Amino acid sequence: MDVGQYLGIFLDESQEHIQALNDNLLTLEQDPENEDSINEIFRAAHSLKGMAGTMGYKRLQRLTHDTEDVFSAIRGGQMKVTSNLIDILFQALDAIQGYVDTIRDSSDEGEDDNESIIAELNKFLEGGGTPAPAEGGGGAAEEAASPEAAEDSSSAGNDKAVYRTLALEEAQKDVMKDAIVADKKVYGFTVYIDESCMLKAARAFLVFKAVEELGEIIVSDPSSQDIEDEKFDFSFSIFVITGEPMDKVVAAIKSVSEIVEVCGEEYNEEMVDNNGAAPSAGESASAEAEASQGAEETAAAAESAEVSVEHTTAAAPQAETSASSAASKKAAPAKKPVASQTVRVDIEKLDILMNLVSELIIAKNALVSSAAQMSGGSNSESQVITENVEYLESVTTNLHESVMKVRMVPIESALQRFPRMIRDLEKKLGKRMQLTITGEETELDRTVVDQIGDPLMHLLRNSADHGLETPDVRSERGKPETGSIFLNAYQEGNNVIIEVGDDGNGIDVEAVRRKIIERNFIPEEQALQMNDKEVIDVLFDPGFSMAKKVTDISGRGVGLDVVKSNIEQLGGDVEVKTKLGEGSTFIVRLPLTLAIIQALMVLVGGEKYAIALGNIQTIEDIPVSEIRLVENKEVIQLRGSVIPIIRLSDMLDAPEVERDNENLIIVVVKKGDSLAGLVVDELMGQQEVVIKSLGKYINTSRIISGATILGDGEVALIIDSNALF
């Protein structure tokens, strides 16, 4: 069995457990007595440890095991949560994340043992820096983690030394006899798994894998299929043929984590002939079992084999019978409701599905176009065609919406790492700050969510480093010493708005203007005439920076050009609102999807263009006489607002079309609070269009965001109205 096939599931679930550890550690730092967080951290570490062991990642397993021990001691009241302990636990969490990242890149956990972190964790367990446990940290932690395991270990010489019945078929007996004749060893083992183990089938599989590297397993009880289906308690028996000594096989079995005990005996030909049943007692592979039983007890047990075999099947081990049956009664009803609630789907499969839906919409548009041309036939034929086309439109629209809903995920997945990041920056910068996140449930296309994390991270780091003042400066200004950083997400029409801001110093526009002049970034005369918004926009230009020195955290201006370009690549835009002394807010506007949009089709210079319907405020028919000039730019006054107008024929270098009337068709588009009027030659109507990238083959203007294929087979360019502002 190849565990590699489970690598994707392991990585996904590990990330979920790491995020749970992160969130609950942050909660625990604020509320050290929060039992829910302590229990949740223990469960997450335990699950992560089990998964790592199943996949064979020993270093990751060891680190998570030590982390689990710490919280086991905390749960047992032998240790208190302190600031120093939280710092070490976050270091351990970063190391765990490092292992998972390395596994994702190379399918291997690497060579770093993280000994320093493990040593620090063990110091805390031994009482270093925290109240010491009454009887030694590590042992007490283990007892708290699994009292049943300690009880089972102490009774190894009693119930656990007794074998279960394991009958052999004649063919299996013959194989074992042939092996003994060929000077091979035949051993019978009963393996006991810790009753707190959450992945007992996986533990059994690892035992099988370890044993098969040294020999051949002839038979198991229960069968391998039952073990795989977890149809067994917490012990199983196997017959093994090998050329290795027993202690080496036992060591291999015990190398698997959460194996409490291994009992075994070597077989000879006579024992095999004795119905193939595992003996009632015998030479235990465990030194503890030998010591507790003693020679007399072993001999007595050998004389009463029949009684002992009955004891094995009926009562061994007693703790297992009571504890596992009680646990199974509780666990059985809980499993069923969880099943079939969610399905993990590779994003590439969703991309393929979306592409197929896109092609279907193109075919539907072609059919609509053809139906319109054929409408000159008889009324009955025309009506049938029209009805079928309308039905197809309804089906494709519903299919598109369904696929989009499958691709939509809460933006929360991109925001989960930020509370931890702000916590680390608080310590690094010596500032007091609090992050408030709202609207995590707002949904975006999965592709957008995957790519928006880094730009948002830079904006938050920028607020922490340059936005917020130091505590003493905030006190002088009458502000609370703890600065506030916020991230708000919400849906607005066909867009999602994400606001990132702070209540810090804000942007000093005049200081930026002076820096522009000082660095000759823009001629002085032009810089002095720029309004506040134009000055702030320079912060997003490549190569401009306000930072006095380069830091590893941020610099207002350093990287903001990358933030802007990344957001624009997603079809979005970013703007800034700021007030000196009160704070700044970066407003990021993103489309819900990058694949299919509702668009208004227009004609400009005889060519067809598409404008996203979500960006359109209104469509107006304006007399030419109402156009005015303000600062040499054309504007119109519409319902009390002065709106600049943009002639698309000039922007697109298209030939002007002569007009019979004295009115202009103006499409009013919006970007945030700003409006602009686009002058077009003719309106063609609304249409669902598929956005196709023009790739790198055509060097397009920024105002062209892509192209689409129309129903008649023509290609229409899609205008990005945001780039026109």
C-alpha cells in the first residue's frame, strides 16, 4: 500500500490542524485559562501527530508529540500557560508549518530535527520556567495524556501476555513447516494499540509495513480487510516467517507510535501441528511481562492452555473490552451525520468544468444569433425555435451560476494568517496593536482568493509599521496606546470590497510632495499643481518610496506598486483615503469572478466592444450643447454632479462616426465614489460574455482587459473601465 496517494489529503488536513493550533494559541495568549482552546489544541496536535506517523514523517511526529505532551500537562493542571511558553509554542508551530511546506514541495520532511525547540518544550515539561509537576514533567504528561495507556502498561504481565486464538488452515501450516525446515523462524505476535489512538487502522498498517520489511506475514486475526475497515478493537495477532531474531521484529513493531505492548513466541513444527492455535501463554517479548508473570505462573498457564485461550477470547484485555465498547457506543452514531457533507475537489477540475461551461455559453450565443436570422420563417417554426433557444439560455445561465457557486469560497481562508502576523509584528515593533476583521464570510472566486492574500498582507504590514504611531506618541496625541488596524470585506454589486486601514498617523501629503520634488520624480512645477489624490497615487508608482531606510517589514511605497499591479491583474483596483493624524484606509475592489460576466455591447468606430455591466451606473442621451469645458477637459452636469466624459473613439484610436442628431450616447461608469461618462456610437444590448485572455502575443493597452467570442463568431474586445479613470 502506497501512502503517497494520500499526500494531498495529508497536506490539506495538516493545514487545517495548523490553522486550528494558530487560532487557539492566539486565544490562549489572551485567555490562559480557556479550557476549550486548550482541549482543541491538544486534539489538533494529537491528530497531526497521528497523521504524520501514518505517513512516516518521524521528525514532524516527534515535534507534534512533544507539543501534545505540553498541553497534556496543562490539561492535567501540572503546568500554567505563560507568555514564554506561548512564544515557544509559536516557534514549534512555525517549525511544524516548515515541515508541511517542505513536504508539499518535495514529499519529504527534510533533515532539520528542530532540537532546540524540542529541548525548550522539554524544559517546560520538566518545570523550567513553569510550576514543576509533582512527579516529573514528562511522565506526568504522559499519564495525563492517556491514563488508560499507563494502566495497560502496568498490566502487561497479566492480560496483555495472553494471546488470542489464531487458527491456521492446512495450506498455511504447510508454509510454516517448510519455513522451519528451511531454517527460517516462525513467530506469533499479538500487538496492542493505545486505546486513545484515533487512527488504529493506520497504526496496524504501519505495523504490517514494518514487519514485511523483515519477513512475511502468513495470516492475521482479524483479517487484513477487517483491520483496514477498523473492524477490530485495539489488538490484533499475526504469524510471521522471517530470518531475523525475535527482538529485531519486536523493535520494528514498537517503533510505530501508539503501540502499547507486543507479545510474541517462536513456533516449532510441533506447535504448528497443534491445530495452529496461538498458545495461551509463553515467552513474552516484553521484559515487563516476564517479570510480572514469573516462572511459576508461566508454567501453570502452560498446563492449562485451554482455560487461557478461553480467557483470551472472552476477557483479554479487560480494559480494552470496557473502554473500547463504551467508546464505540459513543462514536458510532457520531460518524454518520459527518459523511458526505463535503467533497474535496482539485481546483484544476473546477477550471476544466468552468472552461466547458464557457464554451457552452459561446455555443448558446451562436445559436441565439442563428435563431434571430432564421426568424423570417413560418410563425410556428419561428416560435418553436425561439422557445427552445430561451430554454437553452435558462439552462446555461443556471449551470453557470451553479458552477460559480462551487468555485466561490469564503475570503476567510486568505485572512486566517493575519492575526498571527499582527501578533508577531506587535512584539517586533514594540507597538501595541489590535486587528479587527469583519466580513470573513464574504465569498470570492477561488482563483481570486488564492492570489489576494499577499497584497493584503503587505497593506496590513504597512499599517503596522508606518501607519500606527508608537505608544508614547499616541498618548501625546490623546489616542489609546493600543492602535487599531481593521480589515473589512463586503459585497457591493458584482464586486467585493476589502478595506484595510488604521487609526494611525495617516499619509502626510505635503511630505510626499516634497519627496517627489526632492527625487526629481516629477518636475517641480507639475508636482506643485497636483491635487492630494494625484500625489497619493504616486505612492503606487514603481521606484518611488517614502522609506528612510529599507526594513524587512514594509515601507510605504516599497511594494505598493506590486500591490497595485497584482490587484489590477485580478481585474480590480485600489484607492486610498487618508487624513493626517487620523489614519488611512486602502480600498481594494475585486470582481466576483474572472471567467464569465454580464456585459453591455457597444459600437465604437464600427467595432464591437464589451463593458462589464457591474461597472455601469447609468446610460444617458445628452445633447452636445450641454458639454462644458473645465480645466480644458470635457464634462457634463448630471443630476447635480459634474462628470468628466471620455470619448472612446479617441482612447481606442477609432474613426469617428458622423451623427445625424445632436445627442451623444454616454455610458456612465463608476469606480468607487468616482464617475465618468464614456461616449459610444451605438448600443447593441446586454449579453453574457466569456472573458478570454489575449496572452502575451498581443501587447494590449491597459484599457483592454481581454476579449470575447460573440455569437456570430466575431471577436469583441472587453474595455476595463477602471483603467480609464
